Amino acid sequence: MKSVFRFALLALVLVIVAMVSALTAMRLAIHGQEVAVPPLVGLSPAEAERETSGLGLQISIERQYYSPQIPEGRIMSQLPLPGTKVRRGWQVRVAQSLGPTRVQIPDVTGESEHAAELNIRRRGLDVASMAEVPATGIPPDQVLAQSPPANAAQVLAPKISLLVTTSAGPQAFVMPSFVGQLLGSASRTLQDSGFKLGNVSVAPPPAAVVPTDAASPAAPGAPATPPPATPAAPATPAPQPTPASVIVSQVPVAGQKVVAGTAVSFEVR
């Protein structure tokens, strides 16, 4: 019995030792792939490449900025920061200094988009972004504003953002209701607002109800007496709309979205 217990205890100890050894080997394998990011600020790209390649890291120059403190061509910032633990093969992103600002920011407002871009690139600058805005009374494809402005000091990046005009689309309105108004005043309102007067027609009069007299019952066997013939009324000319006519309907209807220059038609009485 004692030998069996001793054998079981020995087996348990061996299992525990094996588990501890496996965990230790796994931890060493994981942390053995980690390195600390070295400080790169102030180094040249070639020096930074040598520092990182020896640790199995990669370097990527993603930005360039002006800096009065960091000499031109040297690294001025990095990410991850120095001392950060990363895996081998990690990419360290850096920004390179362009030295103090020596270029003068040109004034390209009022120029066309193409001319402004040529003017910017001729000075060794670049276009950072370009936004468009519709403008009324200003020709399209014209630089309306820029950032940084002309002759700006302490410029960070050698890039200029532009705001360029585009053709303004037709102005949209919500059609009001003219029902119940006089045709003359509605026509003046349309013309003053930039709309056109369309077709104007006269609404037909409501159908008249003809009263019928109760006919006396005819005698049995007597022939039916036809109603007396109504004399034809003389033809009258069709009524014409006047400025005093009252509007009873309109097209487009009230509440519909329309643009300037739309023709509005009326039906009047």
C-alpha cells in the first residue's frame, strides 16, 4: 500500500514539474520575441534604420514638418515612444524635420484651381486637401480661400489646403398657396420672385339643377304627352380670365418643392 501511494505521489510531482517547465518555455518564447523601441529622435534616417534593423524592427517615414529645433533631415518624432515593448517585425513610424521654414506661402486666392496648384508646386509645396463650395456671383473653379494664408509664419507642414468655388445650382423653394387670391396680384408675386406665369384657364361653372314639375297622371289608355320643347339659348362667348379673377386651383400645388424659373399654371373663376 505504501509503495502504491509513493508511486502516485511521484507521478503527481512529475506532472507538476512538466507543467511548470511548459509554462516557463512558453513565456520565454513569447517574451523572447519582444524588444524595446530605441530612441530615434535626432537621428538621420540611415542611423535610425541601423538602430531598428538590429532589433528586428522596421522604420517608416510618414510625415515631414518644419522645425526650428531639429536640423533638416533628422527625425523629430516617433511612434511607438522609446522604451515601448513591441514584437519583432513591428513598424516604427517617424516624422522627418524639414528644418526652419524657408519657403514663402504664396497668395493663390482668385486663381483657378489649376493655376493655384502649379504655383504651389513650383515653390516646393504640395496641396494638402481641396474642398469645393457652391458660390453665387463668383465664377466656378476659382480659389476662394487657402490655409495657411499668404505669407504665414511658423508654418508646420509644406502643404496648403484650398477652398474652390463650383457652379451654384438653381435655388429651391417651397411653392406657396395662391388659392383664393386675385390673378393679378398672384402674377406680380410670381414675376417678382423669379417664377413664370403658365397657362390660365377658367373653371367651368357648376352644373345647374333643373327642377322637374310633378306631372299629373294620364288617363288610362291616353297617349303620353311629350314635354314642351325648350328654345335653344343663344351662344355666348367663353369667359376670359381677368386680373380680378379668383384663383381656385394651381399647378404645382402648394407645398411642392420647385426651383426658380418654374412656370405656375392657374384655374380661375
